[in-house]
Amino acid sequence: MKYITEYRDKELAKKLVADIAKEARPDRNYRLMEFCGGHTHVISRYGLEGILPKNVRMIHGPGCPVCVMPIGRIDSAIELALEHGVILCTYADTMRVPASKGLSLMKAKAQGGDIRMIYSAADCLDIARANPDKNVVFFAIGFETTTPATAVVLKQAKAEGLKNFFVFCNHVLTPPAMRHILKNQEKVQIEGFVGPAHVSTIIGSEPYETFAKDYSKPVVIAGFEPLDMLQSILMLIRQINRGEAEVENEFTRAVRPEGNMKAIRMMEEVFALRDSFEWRGLGSVPKSAL
């Protein structure tokens, strides 16, 4: 298939739903977690939970990078803008995240903070070049998907000798969070993961092998269209029925086992691993951020 409409084809969806109903054994329940908020959005937007068999349950995972950001990090960004007078740059989806005292970045902007919504990390670098008398801070968030872009602007700023460009780093890592969830299975019982798509275009499918080998949990990396999700759920059910735990890649049109090696090398060059990081909803997760 080449076009988006094909991944939303009604008749193909019906066939996949019928296959899922046929494969899902009536004598057992299937508890599958989609890690990524983009997948949760697809499930909700297209009503997929309503057409799955009752014994196939989707457990919604941590969500998007904004979903997992603790309030304290938003508070710190607001403090930089309101109390230290920096130009704070960030992506649009962080602007309305609730912070302490009824604030958000949007409300702090209304109070006079110089907070600017950008489309890319490179935009923040342009702002630093245009305002040499002001400290410019990039409030960097995201999973491995957006981390290489932050690495690029840091390298550029260093090469140009920019003294007024700073990064407030909040990049978090997907596999450690998945491991943390599995170590607490008395709270959330999971039999398989729908692996994140965009993250996997960077890190590849190989980092998930540990969940298959060490925890006996199958992982299927899925794209972000409804047929991607249905196909991945079917693949997970078939693995569970066979008693297997493997990493499968449904999103073959974008994900390779080794990932994007150029992006990975750049991340390794620029960033260091944090000892721990606070995730909203998960608590402190060891070795889970940069």
C-alpha cells in the first residue's frame, strides 16, 4: 500500500477485525499495552476498542512526551521566563500543560513572559542569533524521536560560538520506561506491547529484544494508521496463542532493526544518561532520560 487512504480502508478493517475475532480464544483474556500516545489517539479516533472482541483489552501506556512531563519541569520553565527574563522556546503541545498555581506556559506568556512557540529546534537557534543580548532557552522535550534535532542545534550553536543559547533538556527514553512497567506487573498485567512507531524510526527494533528474551513479552512495532493498529493487535494475539515472545515489525515502511545510525551516533555524542528521571504517572525511573 502506498497511500494513507489505503490504511483506512473500511473493507480491509472489517477483514482484520474478523481475523482478530477468529484468533482470540474465548477461554482467555488478552491484555495489550500501546506505549505511545499517538497509538492511543488512533484507537480513540477510529473507535477501535468498540470493534475489538470483549476479551481483547487495550491498556493505555504512558502516552506522549508531554503526558509524562511532571509539573515541576513546567514550573521550572515558567520560572525561567517570568523570573529570569529569558526568551523561552518550546513546541506547541507544551503550551497548555497545567503547572502549579493554575499556570501554564500559555498563561505565563499572557503575564508577560517571552515564551515563543516554535516548529523546530532550528527556529530557536535562529531566535538566539537574532537576539544576541538575550539568553535564549530551548525547553527541549520528547522521546528519542525529537532528540536528534536537539543534538543538531547544540552542535551548531557550539560551532558558531553562540554564548546565549541554552537547552533545558527533558528528553526521555522509551525502553527504560517499558522495563519499569514490566517490573511492576503486580499493578498492571501486560501480555504484549504495541511498540512506538516514531521512536522506533530512530532506535530501530533491536532495543526491544530484551522484553521478549528477559520478560517473555511479545512486541509488535506499529504504524499510526487504524489498519496498522489492527494488524499489530492480530500479530500479538497470534504470538500469545503460540506461546511465543518475539519482536515483530509491522511498520516496515519506516523502521529498520538497527534504526537510524546517524541519529543514534549524534545522540551518543551530545547527550549523557541521567541516573533517574521523574515521569508523570510512573514516578522515578532509573536511567530513563538524557
